[in-house]
Amino acid sequence: MGFFSTLGDIFRVLRHTFRQTMTRPFTYFYPFEDRYYPDTTRGRHIHIRKNCTACAQCVKACPTIAIRIDKQDRMYEKDAALHFDYTRCIFCGLCVQACKFNALFHTKIVDLSEETREDLQYGPDRMGTLERKPLKWRGRTFR
């Protein structure tokens, strides 16, 4: 009895192994192909300056002090420039919840790969757009 049950287990494992080797793997060709992310993904932030009133509620809500506000840099009458430090941000979403004027949102961009740590500090010029710099690695350009 023990020999046949062990033999049956071995055949089940072999059948599963052969079935998996014949199917195509479910992976993404990462640098060339973007993944699908659900609508609730908390990725990089985008700041809409014309809606911002410089109330600094997002700065107060941030638990890691990853947001800095510059009220001197103004484009509109009531406006402020936000500076995000993505080396500190944990993407908790509290800053987006604290913004009552719909000036701060999460995007689906989750790959924040940069060359240096200083490049992960986003200023107002990079917070207002979804464009990403192309990633260069070993002479090839991705994105």
C-alpha cells in the first residue's frame, strides 16, 4: 500500500512539472512593456498647482516628512510649490486624503528608478507632469 501511494504521488508531481514546462510563463518584458496596475495603485504623486491653496495639510499629514512646501514659489494667486522626497515617502496616501482641494493625486507610475538619490527629490517642475525621463542602462534606452 505504501509503495503504490508513493508512486502515485511521484506521478502527480511529474505530471504537474511537465505541464508547467510546456506552458508559456506569465511574466512581463519589463523595461519594454509596462505592467497593468489597478485604479487604486498608489504610485508617484501629481500636483495640480491651480487647485492648490497652500494650506499645508499634506505636509502636516505626512508621517515621514517627505513633503516640503515652498510658499515663495508662486504661479497663481494662492499657490505653493511642493517638493517630494521619494527616498522617504512610503506611499501611504495620507497626503492625498488630507488635500481638500483636489490638488494632489496618486498616479499608476510605480517605477521610480533614478541614477542618484538626489534625482528622487522631485520639485514642482516634475510634480506637474506624468512624463518620465528615459532610463539608460548599458547603452540601451528604455521607456
